[in-house]
Amino acid sequence: IEQVVKPRLVAAGADLNRVFFHEVTTERGTEGALRLPQDIPLLAEAIRDNNISFMVLDAAKSSMDPKLDGYRDDDVRQFLEPLVKLADDYDVTILGLVHFGKRDGRDTGKLLLGSIAWSQIARSVLSAAQDEDGTLTVTNTKANLAKSEVSRQASIVEVDVPLDDGTVSTIGRIEWGDFTTTSAVELLDRSEDQDVDDRTDAEAWLEDFLTDNG
């Protein structure tokens, strides 16, 4: 946290006096990890006591009970639905970070590693994809309360942030660009097409090699 998370918050202009890092201690007094959904009551207490309005789970699966399987719909619902209720009860926004896997059509919900329930239960889904020149495009690929899809470009720039120990850390900071008509889904399509072309070229080379050296 001290070397990575806090410097990134500082680079983004965050007021650290309004940032709360939730620490978990086991019954033995050792450092533990948040386990959901069974730790929901403790999480609710922390949200209430610290007047939390925005919570980030990075990565979302890291706080999932290890007995649950992120690839099973029922298990993911068992994990997420109590969080949805928690958000409603305490008027808090919960942001969970997940990663994409291999494509399965143009539905970004099917891109998420694991069960499609990750996107089905979420009220909104923001998808990010990178162009050939490194420019990011962020698109609200699911938005229950938005009338239409919106995409905006962004880039990651390096900034130096002084640390408490007197050293300086080089941290990436997002800089927002213009709105764009190109969506993250289109960029993901291009990336998948390129992967297919690369595999096809490799397969052709291997076939020729085996034929010549058979």
C-alpha cells in the first residue's frame, strides 16, 4: 500500500484524509484477508463507522471466499448479491476490478474471466481496451441508467511522487482525452483478429517445417 497504492492516489490528486484502507486481523491477531460473503457484517460496520461512499475491490476475486468458484454462476451470485444489497443499504458505490479472457462474441460480459454472472449482476460495466499506439478507450459497455453507450480516450503518463521515506517513485497516472465513436469492444475485436492472424501464420510455418523436415 505504502509503495504502490498511496503514491497512485497522490498522483491522481486524491485527498488521503478521505481514503480508508480496510485491514483484516484474524482471531490470532495476525494479518488476514477479507472473505466475502461471510465478512459482510464486518464490512458494513467499517462502511458505517467511516462514512464510506466509494469502495474498490482490487481485484474483485481476491476477496471471494476460497470455497467459492469464480467460474460458477451460483458461486459468483453468492458472492456478489450480498454486495449489491450492501451498496443499496448504505448508499455506497462498489467498484470491482476483473480481467478479460478469450473472446466469445461481442458481449463483453462473456469476456470476463469466470462466470458471466460477474457482468449480469453488476449495475454498470466499464470496459477498457488499448489501441495499436497505446491509447486506451474506456466504454460503458453496460449501463442500466445511461441512455446510450459512451466512449472516451485516455492515456497513462508517468509522474514522480515523493514517498514518506524520502525517496521518489515513478507512478502511472491516467490522463483523459477526447470522447470517441470507437468503442472498447471494437478494439477488442481488432486484437482478437490479430491474434487469429498470428496463430494462422504460426500454424502455416509449423506445417511447412514439418513437411520439409518430416
